Amino acid sequence: MSALLECAPYGPRDESALLSELSQLSHHHLEGCPEYRRVWPGWVGARRLAELPWLHVGLFKYLNLKTTFPGVQFERTLNSSSTTGNRPSQIALDQTSSALQARSTGAILRDFIGGGQRPLLVLDSAASLRMRGAVSARIAAALSLKPMASEIHFLLTDSTDPATLRWDLLGDLLDRHDDLLVYGFTWMLWLAWGAASIPEAVSARLNGKRITFVHSGGWKRLDALRVDRAAFDGALLRGLGPGSAVIDYYGLVEQVGVIYPLCAHGFRHVPVWAGVLVRDPFNLRPLLEAPGQLQLLNTLARGVPCHSVLTEDLGIIRAGDCPCGRSGPRFELLGRVPKAELRGCANA
Amino acid sequence: MRDVPLGLYAYRGPSGVSAVALALDPEQTVGAWSGLRGHMIRERADAFTRDEWAFLIAFLDPVNLRWPFLSTFGDPLGPVAGRVTALLRPRGAIALWLPNNVSLLGPLLVVLVSLVGSPLRIKAGSRSDDLTTAFLEYARPRLAGVPLGDYLASVACAAFDRGDPRNRRLAEDAQVRLVFGGDAAARSIDELPHPLESSGFAFTDRRSEAWLEPSRVDDDLLLSLLRVFGIYGQTGCTSPRRVVLLGGTPADASQLCNRLTALWPRAHPRPPPVHIASGNQMARQWAAALGWEAVVAGGQGAVFAVGDLDLEPCPAPMLLMVVAATLAQAEAALPANIQTIGHALTDAAHPRWLELLAHTRVRRFVPVARMHHFGPVWDGWAFWRQLFDEVVLDPGVTP
């Protein structure tokens, strides 16, 4: 168990405790995961976070990595959303880690959207829950909001079609509640709600209601539509009551449990049970106040060695305190590593 | 067939003189491409990398462009004057399907087909850079006013996906279908309605490797190998995915791996794009997880992995595997879809290679430096020859 998870997410940090927990976790994975052991054969210990072993995020697309330990029970596999032509990552979910991850996500989100429970409306279809043995990143992200939900409703009849939003159901819920929580992938939230023609009857009932929109998944599709954050937030919040908010968070299925909501000042804050490094892509040296590849670490992952992952996202760590009041490291997310497929003469 | 006036050109082959009907004068076409080459040496089209451009320039060498005629029909004799015993004429319209991660195949095939002069329609990959159109757009204005320019103006190239109805029309209208792509794509194209007497050539997923004998290993050879590998990495069907050190020991293979790693920055001094550098970190870990001893070269441009022949291969794009093996082991471990063996052997002309190749599926056995050289015979098919059909003339015709 992670003792750090008992702390407030953005309270005072104990870096030596973090290093100690992450080191123990690395040894745990070295013992229980043969592939991991082969990747890091000579590792014995770390004096700082940058010396901890890590795995490249892409590895989870090709290898089904699992760490076995007494009592471990793998339940389902979490699949990342993948863009056209790309393989999804597959992360085995074990009971122990899932419990820690749920606590972590709950604590982080409560810091941003407050405690209490309210109806959670998910921009997905209930059918997505019924995949045997697997869970999509979208459903996993939605269900991470469960601790804040008094009831859960799925707003789409077809999970892939934003035009299937059940406005009748939304209208009914607005009649019965003043405070709602809505989760969707960023592009789906925009297409199904933000850019949609909301029926007059529903639009009228939205007026003055307090709605918290939580979204994740990135802006790639909206960039193509030339929708920026201001337009996105403005469309969603139009006509809503005080206290309504749009929370955009960053997270990876390979770092399930730790999410990075954007604070009011444009930064991502790192909870006390997690760490972040930025590395130079060409020599892997840690960077401060300079852009590079993000490495994310957390103390939650027991069944898969994804506690320290070099991502393909670019970021920059900012020094100093954030005006939002959260302490600890913070970073700006700069987007994905620019990608161009390696051109071949053939058809690999 | 009478839409395009055809000239008759004579070639002397082993079985006599053939007349070849061509829409474009072959020497004029070779000359026009050579003229374009002059432009290309001075200015590169933005869509192409330096390596791609250099490869194209080399491909347009007149000696290379005369080779399809020479190897297929024999020595050129000029316009038909004496008795001929065979007539070869273009089969007709050609449809070409290109895969998604192709770079130069489109331009190379445009050049090869232009030598025949048949109408050409191309389906470019829907998820890749369309270098064919880029090449056509570069070449057309620079060849305006010459027959080759008119021909290139007639070449149609469009990008669409596998389900697009235009695939069906391409297949229906073509006398020859050239398909480069994965097995599934080739199968789906083959299933499209097409003229009964048309021909189809599917160039599907292939693998290549380099076979070296320790006595031939020196820095020049290794630099050549690294240049060949560095163009496409494992994504090229003609790129070596594995280097087999014939008759070497595991220690020799390890040493070879170290030399390749050390020489990489000399062969490729420019740093790779960030995503390649990142992908190579992943590749190193992937290979290590599979049991390979892998190291990322300086500059992060490639990964070299040494291990046993029976380890699971690591198909990361810029990772090159190095193994030691006896000839028998190397032969037994050839992949079923082997295409090219790039060799560096003490005696590559020794009859034992012929004996070995006779019972393998190897399609090309060429020096390492020539592994990427594309030509009129590919994947075991004399496909360029098959762009023509043949009329038997008995007892021959004298114009």
C-alpha cells in the first residue's frame, strides 16, 4: 500500500518517501516481471527519481507485461483509445492496484470539483460496459468519477455517434437535479454537446443549472476542427449557473489512477504520490524549465510495471509556486511528440 | 490500341531479333529522364528527404533506365529494319496500387512504366505522404514540350482508401494490375472484377536480411550496410532486418554489433526526428524484454541488438538484429516471405550459392549495397516484361 496516498494530493511533499516507495515498487516489479528484469538487469537502487527504472509507453502496445506476486488477481484489461492504424496499449488491471488507483483519482478530482455526490452523465453508451474481459479507456475514465456520483447515466445510444445523445434523458435529469457531473472524451463532448443543436426544451432547462464537465483524451481532433479551449469552454458553459466548470485532464492508461487536471492558471499539478520528469529525447538527461519528453511516475501500479513511464508527450516543468495554491511540481503539457511514419518501400 | 501511335524498335536477343512497339522512343525517354536528373541535382522537391532524392537521382541514371530493355529484349538495334521473329506490344492500361508507408515505389514505377508508355493510373496510400503526385508535379513542368512530359501529364494519381469504389474502376479498366501492399489489401484487389485476360502482380509483405562472412567485414562494408539499413529501417521490404554473421561465433556477433553501433554516427551524422529517437528507446527496451542484448546508437538514430537466432525477432522500425549462424542454420531460419539477401561473401559466385538458392524462396541475392535497387524483375516476377504481350512471327517478318 502507498502511505503517501493517505496525504492530501497537493499538500506538503515528502520526496524521500516518494523515492523510497518508487524504489520498492521497482524492486517489486523486477522480482515479479521477467521482461522488466531483462530491460533493467543491472539496476540496484536510485538516489533520485531520475535514476529509477522506467519503461517507454510504446512498450505496452507490444508486450503484455504483468507482475506476479502472492495474491495478485488480474481482472480485466484496460485498452487505450488508439488512433487510426495504431495499436492500443493493453494494461492488465489487478485488484490491488485498481483499489489504489480509484482512491487516487477520487482524491485528485475532489480537489478540483469538490466533494459530494451528484448524478454522473457519461457521454458513452451502456453497451460499452458489457465488453467481456476488457474495458475501454473512455469507460475507465468515466468510472473513475464513480465515487462522486450519486447515480450514473449513459447519454449516448451509440458510443461512436455523437448524434445519438438522448436529449430526453438529459431533460428528465435536469428536471430532477440542479447539480450534474458530465464526463466525455474531449472530441465527443464537443460534437455531442458543445457543437450540437440543443433542443429548445432542453436548452431552457439548462439555464442556471450547475454543471461540471470533465473531459480527457486530448485536443487532436478538435485542433483539426479549429476549436480552441475558449470556444470549447464557452459553448459548454453558455447559460449555465454559477459554479459550473469545465475540467480538462491529462492522463494515460499506462498511468491509470493519476490524472492531471488543468488548473485555472494553465498548469498540471503532480500529486504527492506521483512524480514527473522531463527528459531530453536525444540523451535522456532530465530537464528543468526546458521542453522534453514527459516521464510520469506513481506509487500505485502493482500488477504491471507502469509505475514509471516515459511518455511520447512533450512537456515543460515550471519552477516556483502556482497562483492556484497547489504545491509541488507542476508542468505544462505541450502536446505529442511530432510524428511522421517512417517511410519504407514496402508494406510492413 | 490505335489511340496511341506506336513506334517499332528492334532488339537482338538470344532467339533472334524482336520488334518492340513503344509509345515513346526509348532513347528519347531515357534522355528526357536524364535531363530531369540535371534539374534534380540542383533542386530537391520539398516532399522528399535527401536520401529519397539521392536514390531517385541514382535511379534515373541512363545506364539503369536502359537495363529493362537490355535485360528483357537484348541489344538495341534502333528502328526495325531487318527480319524480326517476334513482336512485343504493350498489354495496355496499367493500374498501380501503392501501400500506405511507401515512399519511392510510386515515382520508381512511374519511371519504369514510362519506358513502356502504357496508360497509368495510380492509387496512392490514403494515410501516407503521396510522393508520386509530388514527383509528377516536379517533373511535369520541367519536361513540358517533350513526349515524356505529355505522357506524365496523362498519368493519374489519387489517394483513397481500400473501400473506395474507384478501386473497382481501376481494376475493371486495367490490362495489368500491379499491387504493392499487405496480404489482405492484395487479396481484396485481386477479388475486384477485372478483364479475364488481364494480368495481376501482387507484391506483398516481404523480409530481407544481410549475410556476411567474417573475412569480409570491414568498416567500408559496415558503413554501406548502415546506409542501406538507415534509409527505411525495418519498414523496407528490401532492408535487412537481421544481419547473419555466417560461420561466426556469438562473440563475433557481439563485436559486430558493437562496431555497427560505433559506426552509426559516421553513416548517419544527422540526429533523427524526435519520434524516431523516442521510438528507439522503446525498441531497445522491447528487444531487451525479448532477450536481445540491445543498445541505442549515439544520436538515437538506430538500435542494434545481438542475440541467438532462435530469439523472437523484434520488429521495431529502426532496430537491426545481429546473429551468428552456420550456413545451414541461416538457411533454416529464413523467413517464409524472404525477399532479398544482401551478401558480403568471400566468393558470391561460388556454385554452392546457386544450389542453396535453388531450394529457398529467396527472390534476390545481391551485394549489400544493392539491396534497395528496384528493377524490372521483382519478387521473382519479370513484371516489366509482363507489361508486354508477344506475337509469334513464323517465319518472321521483314519490313
